[in-house]
Amino acid sequence: MFIALTILDVLIACGLIATVLLQSGKSAGLSGSIAGGADALFGGKKKGLDELLGKITKVLAAAFMVVSLVLAFFQ
């Protein structure tokens, strides 16, 4: 049971890393921070693949936390 959970935890961690790296980055520099602030103020939304990757990231992060807590409990 412990080995299976450890393998699952590693697979979830790899998936989480992959989804974070596949997301498009924010613009860098001062102009990027101003434009990013304007998007947040006026409700700019991610579209398409970024939105899907954002949802997958949230699910994998929650799964990683739960599996890690279960592993810590069984140890």
C-alpha cells in the first residue's frame, strides 16, 4: 500500500510539474506588470489550453496534497 501511494505521489508530482511548465507565462518587465494588472482589473480571461491547464493544475495540486498527507499518516 505504501509503495503504491509513493508511486502515485511521484506520478502526480511529475504531472503537476508538466502542467505548470506547459502554461503560458506572463509578460515580463514593467509593461507586463501594468498590463497584467489591467487584465486582472477588467476581468481578462485565459482562453483555450491555458484554461484547461489551469484546471488540471488545481486538480493535480489537490491530489498531490491529499496523497502526501496520507503517506505522512501511514509512515
